[in-house]
Amino acid sequence: MTKKLLIVAGIVCLLAVALYFIPITFNARLDYLTDNKKFDQAYKMIEENEDLKKDVAAYNAAKLKVFCLDKSVPISEVFSALNFLDHSISFNWKNELKNNYSSLIINKLKKFSSSEISNGLALLTTKNSHSWYNSILFKAFKKTALKEQSVSAWNNCILFCPKASEVERFTIKRRKLYFDSVALKRSNVSIEGVIEKNPCYIPILTKMDRVYDRAFSINELYNPEFPRTNFLSRRYIVGDFNSTDASGNCRGSFDLFAKNDKLNEFQDFIKDLKKDRVNVKDTSSLIKWYKGLSNVKKRTHFNAYWMWRNYYDKVEKFRTAPLKRDPVITIGGVDYCIGQRLCLCEIQNDTIKMVAQFVTSSRNVKLYHGPLRDYDRQPRYYAPKCVITSRFWDSRLPYDSLDTRRDAIMKGGSKLVVRYKGRVKLPNFMNMKPDKDYPGSQVFSNGIHEFAVGGRAPGFYMGTPISLGCVRLHSYPSRFLRWWAPNKARFFISYQYKNYVQKYIDPNKKPDTCAVKPL
């Protein structure tokens, strides 16, 4: 009997030792396998446990644990498991996961770039909500964004930010990255894509100053004639004069007209007019509305009221349909490459807005481009940075007291009309003087203006470099620019000589033996 007892006692001891050294519960075995990095065995054990599969939450929680610890698993698998768990578990389960899985998820996120994480986040169907993992992800993303300072990192942080006030603050931090080409490259953001969508970023995101091979600073965009608190100080012009893209393809060009209710002069004014159901284009209704305002309201809207009347009479009522030009146009049997545009820009808090874009035409590529050279010795006619030094008038319109008042606000303007060689009128002429840093271009005097009144079909060639040197616009765009741009506004001109193309030559077309007469 004693012998039997000893045998039983031995078996019990062996079982005790086994229980101590060999994990037998599912969770204990899973911990053992993951701690020892035996991930293949862990996956197999999860998939072979039929009882576990019946509990959807427990099954996905087990997979999530292995996904977080296995370095070879893509981040998309982690987010996929999170998504399943979020839809299949109870409140108590969520609390347990939040407490036990926070460090696992955060450590997993550290192993991936923000752009990889952004792609994985697309799998989540409950973003920026009260999901149990929301605070975990936000904590990790905020820490990464502050360290990494990339667009994708701030995007992730904003997506899961629980407070509206913080969303605005983080959005500002993200937008400011667009003032920094190095930060954008670090974020894997295409600078070419940014400036194609918004050419107003060309001066600060590209080395558009090809004379000195540099980009301009944000401070160089401002107009020093006005305090920084005045929105007029933040208006500048960009001439994107390449007619082809980097691959040599003609780009085409089109107008994007300004929205009146987005102009700084009229935002609150037009908002109140719409609220009172007043037609802003009906002058009699507008006058009646203004006269019926209280004295306090009249004082509030006084400047906007008279400026709107001036703007409507001299600019808005001449608005046309926006122009759109194909990449290649044929005139007289000759193919012309179209792509030039003039962009009106305004710095607004933490971003830069393109207020308007117009089809334009600059100096004929065949003409002498002067002594100024790029850093690589390519000829250059325009200085990369110019200044608007005068704002002249249009003889077809009366110059009245409201025009005088507007020009006083804009720090300069004249009722005189510029004429080419004393004969041909150039409406809305704005003189552009090369900045003092580019003395090689200062021998040339040019301006921005409506194409010459009475000229020989000048509008046909808009969008290609074909003028004598001035920057040409159609009628409505020239009126708008003259009204919108203050005196001493900065004018940045960007082009590469190889992309400054007038005549389009089809590489697949055989040379034409017939001579084409020049214009």
C-alpha cells in the first residue's frame, strides 16, 4: 500500500511540475509561444482551436496580440483586427483590451512610417469616434507627429483627435509644413503635385530664382508698403510661364475666376446681403438696403458698401465666361504650345490661397532675352522677382471719386492711360520693375495689361510666349487684377528656358518642307 501511495504521490508531483513548467491553458500557451517568438506555432494554435473561433472577440483578440508582436506582420493586419474587435465585443471587453493592449499597439506603430500607417488606417470604418482604441492611436500619433513633423503624421493625429479645438491647432501645424520644401520631401509629398494644384507655392517650394539658384523665403512674398496685419500686404502675383511640363508636353491653360464672397473686402458684407436676400448685382436694391440699415450697421459696412459699388461698376459687370485653352492650338497652319498662366495669391494665416488664375502671354521666345543669365548660363529676360510700381487706367471707363478712394487705399493709382509708342492704348497697365537684386533685367520696361486695343487678333495667341515683353491678359482679368493688386505688390516669374516654348513640334510628324511665314 505504501508503494502505491508513493507512486501516486510521484505522479502528482510530476503533474505539478508539468503544470508549473508547461503552460496548458490557451492564454498561457499563447503567452509562452509569443514570448519565445514562435509565431507560426501561435497562428496554428489559434486556427486549430474550434472553441476559440466560436468566441469572435476572443479569436480576434488572440490574433491581434500575435500581430502586434510579430515584426513581419504588416500594420494593415493590426488595423483589420482592431476593426473586427470594435464591432464584435462588449463594453467590458473593450476596457480590458484598452488596459492590456495599449503598449502592444503603440510599440507596433513605432516600427512603421506615417505613410504606411496612413494606408493601413483606410481599413478602419470607425475613425475619430469613441472606439476603445481611439485614445491609444491618438497618443501614439501625436507623439510621432511632434517628432517627425510630416504631413502624413499630422494627418493621422488629426484623424483621431478627440477635441475640436486641438484639431484646428494641429491643422495649422500641418499647413505650415507646406511653407517648407524640406518638410514636404520628408513627408513624401510631391512638390510638383502641390504647385500644379496651387502655383502660389512656386516661390517658396522651388528654386525658381534661377539666377541665384534658390527659393524665396516666406517673408519675401509680403508687400512692405502695408503692415502685416493688413491683408493687402499678403497679396502677390506669380507668373507661371512654362508652356510645357517637365516632360516637354504642352500643358494647356485656363481661367479660374475669384469668388466675390471669398475676397477679404466683401466676406462679411456679402454674407449680410445674402442673409437679407438682397441681390448684390442690383444697384437700386443695394442702395435701398443700405439706406435702411441702422447707423451702427451703416458704419460697419461703410467701406465694403462703397468698395462694392466701385468694384461692380468697374470690374464685376464685365465678368465673362472663364477661358479654357487646349494644350496645342493651330493658327494659320502653325501649332502653338499653350500653358502660361498668371496667378493671384494671398497668404491667409497658415496657408496660401490662389484667389484667381488667368490665361496669359509673355515675351516672344524668339526675341532677344537680354544680358541676364541663370546660374547655368541660360538666357533670361524677366527677373525672378519684380515689383508693381504703378497702376494706370482704362480709357473706356470714367475715373470717378470712388476710383480715387480705392487707389488711395492701394497706395497708388492713376487715371492716365498708357499707350504703346504713343498710339496704341494698353488698358489697365501695371508697370513691373525688376527687383534691385537683378540689375541685368532692369534695362527692360514692361507691364501687365489687357492686350492692345486695336491689335491684330492678339487674343488668338493667349497662353503662349509671343508678346513684345509685357504680360498680356484678356479684358476682365486685366480689370480684376488692376483693382485687386496693391501698388508695390511682389510679382514672381517662374520658367525654365527649355520649357518656355512657343511653337509645338510633334516628334512623330515629318518635317514640313513649306516655309511658314512669321507673325
